[in-house]
Amino acid sequence: MRRLELILVFASAFAVLWPVVFGVRPRRGIVAGVLVVAFVAQLQIEGYRWQMVPLYGVALGLALGDVLFIDRTLSWTSRLSRGVFGLAGLTLAAALPLALPVPEIPPPPGPEAIGAVTVHLVDVSREEIYGPDPGGPRRFRAHVWYPAEASSGVAPAPWVTDWDVVVPALARSMGLPGWFLDHTRYTDSHARRSLPVAPGTFPVVVYSHRWSGLGSIAVNQVEALVSNGYVVIAPDHTYGAVATIGNEGEVVPLDPAALPDRGEVGDAVHLEAAAELVDVFAGDIVTILDGLEEGEEGPFGAIAEVADLTRIGVYGHSVGGGAAIQLCLTDERCDAVLGMDPWVEPFSVRTLRISATRPALFMRSDGWRGTPNDSLLRGIAGRSEAVTYWLGIEGAGHNDFTVAPFFSPFGYQMGLKGPIPTGRLTPIVDNYLVGFFDVFLLGTGTAPLDSVDFPEVALEVVSP
């Protein structure tokens, strides 16, 4: 809970317990004044969120009772019932904001300040195949984070661009009401928009999100990389993203037909659509790399001038992980690839037979290990001509590779994540994510991959 929310809880507890402990109410108006001030301050400074409604009701009810009740002395029976039922009611009222606090993105581990911009890309070489009116060039937006010159005068950017469009769609994709994640409007990232780019050149990492995801769905991982000296670019894969904003400001929703339900269309049609989707996601990565090669005159402007295109990494999650691997099997510009539960089942036989030539790290959650997809992924690792790190995280769920674990301390009970504690998972993922690209893009030693001992991690090095 936020600071003023906690103050409102403590003020309400004071209103309940003072008469219980001392047998007499404070002078009329004192409790009401404290509660009203705490209530107004919380609303004005921190802002309303729906999880606080029961607590608002309790606080205002206690304030009203302080004014209306003339008798200031309580009998023993009244003190007992007030203590039991008052505390029980207050506990229930505070439970919801405690279970669903305003999420906080953990501070990035590196020293670099983080800047952010959003760019819109148009690829005239590819025709759009999705949406209600297919045709025309492929269009999508990409979020860019980069090492920046520090500035204390610029407010942190929200964790997601165009929150009012994207987050309700994200909640609905999770089977929740559109308003369920409204409180994440108060969640800030550690980036600041449009800061000057830091001097120097930096390796580039492109991140590809899952089906029905968004470019900032793993903003904590992105910030871990950027704070350690990387430029990170993450597209919203149009029609594969849960929602995005088009080049002309229009809302572009997810196109369910891009990945039809397996149970409705059968395995063959589902995998055929999935293969096409992976191709489109991989094509978006190619468009980003092509745009960077255009230099300062291209869509990325000054970012392209500090992007070291001799050191390019690609990583992704689920469908995006599959797209990252496919891209690095076929595009020589990729120097290293990392997949988080990468979905490779849609790959064609021809793609699966390609021998990888780039270092790889494959992270897998509990539910994705020992599956047919895992077997195909193992085949890619086994045929690789470069080193592959084969990694499993015990207790991790598929959503643990996104920001979902930060939505609630009870995320596992709510089905949002695996049983591994979020505070434990985050340093594991950061260590291997940053460490892998440090080794193969910056040329550091392999200690971050070989010498860190996490009991939850099963790591095997598959050498060619």
C-alpha cells in the first residue's frame, strides 16, 4: 500500500481502538477531522483506486459516527463488540488494497540513467495480412529505451505508453474486467521520456513480446539491460499485441483470427496460423534492424547514431521467443539470442533443420519443460554450431517472464504466476539475461553464467 493509504488505515484503526482501550470516545469532532483530512489527502495526492472503496467507506462511516453519537462513554460489552467487529471490518476493508497494491517496478540494477521514446515504423516491402481490412504496408510502433544523460527535472514515464487503451485490453485478455488493472495507472517506470542520449555507442537488444502482449510487458527486464549500457527496442506487434496505437493515432486491437483457438480449428490450422504469426513477428524485428541501418536520417534518429550494429542481440517470450530464434537462424546481423519459453512448434521442418550459428540461452518455466515444444527446442540446441545455455527455473510460471508477478503479492494464488517468490525470481532472470548479453555482446567473462549458484536453476551448457 502507498504511504497515505497506510495513514488512512492507521487513522481508522485509531478511531476503532481508542474507545475500546479507554472506554470513552475522544472529544467530538477530533476523530472525524483526522479521518476526513486523511481521506481527502489520500484522494488528492495519491489518487483514487477502486480497491480502496471499502476502506473509504469504513473511514467515512467512523467519521460520521464520531459526529452523530452523543454518548461518549462505552460499556464493557460495547467496547468488546467494537473491538472484535470493528477490527474485523477494518481488516476486511484493508485486505483488498493489500492484495492488489499499486505495482512497483524494481529499481534497475545498473548505473545508467534511462531515456525512452516511441517511434512508428512502416515497412512497404511487406503487406499487412491481419486486421479487419488487410492490405497496405505493414505498420507498427516500437518503444525504444536507451542510456541517457541523467536529469532530475523530468518525471518518470508510466510503465506502459497509452495506458488508457492498452491496460484495459490487457485485463480483458487475462479474463478479468477491463477496469481490474486500473490502479496500474499509478505505476511508473524508471525511464524518462526524450532525455538526451548519453555519449558513446551501445549494443542493441531487440525484445519481441508474446501473443496478446505488448512492447513493455517486460519493462523490468528492459530496464535491467538499459541501465547496464544497452539500447533496447521492443515493438508492439500490430494485431498480435493486446492493443496498440497506429501511425495515425487510431486504436489497433488484437486480431484473434491471427492465432485461432486450437480447440476450434484443430492442430493443423492452428499451427499453420502460428507459423505465419512467427514470420510476421520476425519480420518486425528485421524492419527494426533495417531502420537502424538507415542511421540518423532513418526512423530512429539520434538513437541510430549510438547503436552499435556490430553487436546485436535478440530475445523474446513465447511467440516472441520463437520469432527471436527464427530471426537469428536466418539473419546474420544477430550475434546472440535468448528465448524465454520460446514457442518453436510452429517452425517449418526446413527452419528446424537449420544449424544455429549464434550463442543462445533458452530459459524455460515449469510448464514448458518436458513438452513436445521443449523437445524441438532441444533439437535446435543440439544441432547448434555455437554454445547454448539450457536453463530451467523451478517454480517459475509462463507469466513470470513478464511484469505479471508485480501485480499482486498473491499472484500465485490468483493464477498470475508460478510459486517462486517474485523477489527471488527477478534477480535470477536479471542475472542470466544481462549476463548472457554481457558475455556475447560485450565480451566479458562467463562468470555471470557459470559461477552463480541459484538452487532453483538447472543449467546445462550444450557445446558444439
